[in-house]
Amino acid sequence: MGEGLTINQIAFEIRAVLPIIGAMADAPKTAARPLSPHLQVYRPQLTSMTSILHRVTGAALAVGTLMVVWMLLAAATGMGAWITFQNFAASPLGLLMLFGWTVALYYHLCNGIRHLLWDMGYLFAIKDAYRAGYIVLALTFVLTVLTWWIACPWSGG
Amino acid sequence: MKLKWENDGSIKTPAARARGLGAAHEGVKNWWRLRVAAVAALPLTLWLIWSVVHMQGWSYAEFTNWLAHPVNAVLMILSVLAIFYHAALGSREIVEDYVHHEGFKLFKLIAMQLFFFAAAVACIFSVLKIAVAG
């Protein structure tokens, strides 16, 4: 320890050098680091799950537009094509697809409104984001049940 | 293929060129269009569900008569435009975010745009045929 160096000065020197040493030690590691937090290291939360579900339902609905294309093309083609479509829509597979379609659509619609509210600057507090997430899930359930209740032939709707 | 952030002689740094452009490499233009289409699709989709729910057991004539009504025909065409435009932009966003191979990404983007365009044309033609030609 050289003469005239106080403890404070030594501490200052060490503090000045530490970041450089740190950067040197980190340099090889930083190249292999993931660029953003990824699914494997992320604990699922309501906010991340609703976000992923928004894209999944969006992609499913994009494929589901084929049902709309089929419905309209069949109607424009003629009675035979229309009956084929109607028979498929009323079959167990068709009903299952329609049911999945309504769930996906109501979810995407409600959560889409949540996204629009975020775009307008609302719901940024964690509590609000969670509350809106639960409201979206509840609304999806209620609207789906309501729709199929009305659609059910034996409900009298 | 030249990417937008690649330097082509400009004095701008690559960071300055890429800033604000995002995964689409062209800024917020499609972000805004996606939202406008979403707002348009919102009431139209609810109308579509409401209509389809009441179509249970409809005969062919009942359905075509319903679709031939000007209000229903116009609302159906508007629904198709809003929904397919929103779907095209939305799936575009997903591909831009998750597909990283430039060639495959380009292929997927082109294929999807063409698919949604063709599907929308098929729907609109069908509605017009029923409404106008009977």
C-alpha cells in the first residue's frame, strides 16, 4: 500500500476499476444470453397467458373464416351445396367447431377491447390489468353460454 | 434481399435506421390499421353472430331471401371486409414476430395476404350473386 493513499482513495480506485473488470468478465457471456425473457424462464401469469391466448384465438379465428367462406359460397352455388354445408354445421364435428369458434371469438373480442383500452392509456396498473383480465374471462364464459342457450333448439329461444 | 436497416451509403447509423420501425420494418402503419379494422369488426361480428344464431333450421330459400335484403347484404359485405382485413393484418403481425427466416417469412406473408384477399373476393362475390342475380 503506497504512502499517502487513504482508505477512501483505495475504495475510490476499486470502484472505478470494478465496472471495467465486470465488463471484461461478462463479455463472453453476453453473447449467449437470450435477448428477451422467454417462455421457459417465465412463470405463467394471468397477463401473459391472456396475451398469448389472444394470439392463439386470433390465429384460430383466421382459419375459422373458412367456415364463413364455405357458407357464402355454398349459398351462392345452389341448394345442394347449401344442404351439404348445413349438414356439416349440424353434425357433431361441425357443432364442436362452431362452439370452439364462439369461445375463441368472444374471448378475442373482449380481450381486444382490453387491448384497445391499453392503447388509449388505461388499465396500466397491475391491479387494473388483472381485474380486466378476469372480467374478460368471465364475459367470454357468460356470452358463450348465453349464445348457445339462445341457439339451442330446446331452449325455445 | 436488402433489409431496411442495412446501410446503403447513408450517414445514418444502423440503430437510427431501425429505431421505431419494429418487426414489420415499417413503423406503426399496420398497427393502426389493425386497430381501425378491429373497431369496425366489433359491432359487425356481433351482428353476424346474432344473425347466425337465428338461422337454425332455415331452408335454402329462407337464407338466400335474408341475404338478398339490402341491409343484410351490405352488412355482410362490410363484415367480410373488416374481418378479413383484420385477420390478414393480425396473422401478418404473428408471422413478423415469430418467423425469423427471411425467405420463409416472405413466402408466408405473401401466401397469407393472397389467401385472405381471395377468400374476401369469394365471399363478396357470393353475397352479390345472391343479392343481385337472385
